[in-house]
Amino acid sequence: MTHPQQLHFGIKTRQSDPYEDILRTWQEADEIPSIESAWLFDHPMPIMRADPSGPMHDGWTLLAALAAQTQRLRLGLMVASNANQTPPQLAKRAATVDIISHGRLEFGFGAGGSVEREHTAYGTPLLKPGESIRRLGEACEIIKGMWTQPVFDFAGRYYQLKEIYCEPKPIQKPMPPFIIGGVGEQLTLRVVARHADAWNFPYPDVEQFKRLNGILDGYCAEIGRDPALLMRSVQLIIDPKEDVAVTRQLVQSFIDAGAAHLVLGLRAQGQGIAHWLAEEIIEPLREGAAR
């Protein structure tokens, strides 16, 4: 995980676009030093449109392919869903991507389970929010154990597992960094405080971000953790058709509120889009922070 007090920018691409277009954008971003990371998500069908029948590449499969064809970018899913697969399956997939990428994986992780039509279509259980978040906490323990222990058993409230192990283990030691996404202030942020290297906030509401940031600080204090060592991350959608100055001001407002890890999701794709993002958004903000 990069330093929590410095600015770090990443790019997030649309999985509904053709594979060749996504690959071109990632390889373009791989050559731009101000873009430090690249991201996908973990939904098997479109979630932002009323019509669920559109194209959507699988997140883990696509991430592995892109990991093999880039050299520098940190990379991950924002976020992998604990509701779409078991924790041991997640641990194995993530470890494999870390190996393919030569140690560049950022393990974005979340409870998942909020889109009913995905679970109806793919046969995974749609859980109540409280249970899904408690499962997330147990899953963090299982995955960390698989990445750091030769073999172990786990007896939790939701998962009972025998002789689980992960070989080969991730390249990064002791493990790839955890970035946990979510906004539940009673349960999710407690899991973040205990298990995450970074917390990701997924909405363009800076006042809510500030409020939850304060709550997260309190949960860190309760368990004796220095909140300054927990990086604060934000996802924002960037549309090149909108006023660039307004877009920069939105991102700056989150930086002023404490966000140091900015994941900028593109509402467009095409030749040169990563250069546009770097030149129009990222580099002016970096220059402003340096003054």
C-alpha cells in the first residue's frame, strides 16, 4: 500500500466496453507516471442501467489478463464481492493475480449483495445487510489466514472451514493491501477499522464523506489504531463532456476533506483518454498540492 499521507491517483474503466479498448486504455495508463493504479469492478451484469442484458466482462478474469499485459500499475477490483464467491475462492483468485502481476495487486473488498437481479440470475444468496457485513469481517480473517499461514481451520458464525490453505501464496508480504469499500457506519466501518489498509467511499457526497471519516477515526481509536495510518480512498465518475474546472474542484474538495487515494472512473473510453485524464485532472491537482 502506498503512503496514506500522499496523493495517489488511479483510473477505473468500464467493463461493458470491448476488451481491446480496455486493454489499450490500461496500457496507455501504464506509461503515465501520475496514474498509479487501475481498477475494475466485480459485477457480472450492468448495474447502472435499467436494462441488465448488456455486455459485462468478468472482473477477475479480465483483471488477470490486464495484469499480464501491464508492467507498473497497481491494480485491483473496486471492490471484489464477498457475496459472489466464497472467501477461499477469493483468496485463491487474488493470490494468483498478485503472482501474475509480480506483486501489484491491491485487494479491494466489500460485502456485496445489494443488487437483487444479480443474485437471482447467478444463483448466489441475497443476504440482509447486517449478515453480509458480518460475513465480510469473517472473510477478512479467512483470507488473511490463507495468505499467511500454511494451513488452518476456521470456526466462525457463518463460515466453518477445515484445513484451508493457499498455495502458492501472494508475492507481497505479509499480504496484498486490503481496501475495503462501504458506507455502513454501524458495522462496515468497524470492519474497515480492524482489517483495512484503506477505506473506499464510493459517492460524490463530500459532506457524507467527512461525517463517516470522523466516525471511522473513532472506531480506530476504540481498538488502539492510529487513524492517520488508514488511507482514505474515494471513487468519482469523470465525464470528459463536463466542465473540467468543476470536475477538478469536486476532486479537490475530497482531497481537502482527507482523501489521499482517488479512483477516477471514466464515463468514456477511447484513444488518448488516459492522457486526457492525467493532463486535465490529475497533474493540475498534484501541482496544486505541491504548492
